[in-house]
Amino acid sequence: MNAAIDPMIQVNPLFMRMDLLIEVGKLELAIANIRRQKAANEAEPLIAPLASRIARLNEALGRLTA
């Protein structure tokens, strides 16, 4: 069977939005866990990339609703 991906497939924006919101929630939980388990000076280097990812996801969410 020759299965090709149809370039015209559209993803429902509602599903994409929910996926992004779930990912933001997971990252926020991870940040909360790090803050709870680590000293402030140890936590910041671990939190910075997660916070950056949240910012990028929030930008994507903003574009979806526009």
C-alpha cells in the first residue's frame, strides 16, 4: 500500500489550542515541582528553559486566536 500524506489535511484549531494549553500546564507543574524541591540558586537554571518554552507556547496560542 502506498500511503501518502495529504497536504490539504487541516487540523482543527480547537484541538491545537487544547494541546498547547495542556503543554503549558505540564510545564507550569514542572516549574512548581522544581521550586518546591530545589534551592532558589539551583532552581533558576532549570526553570529558565521551561519558562522560555511557556513564552513560545503562549505566543503560538495568541496567533491561534487571532
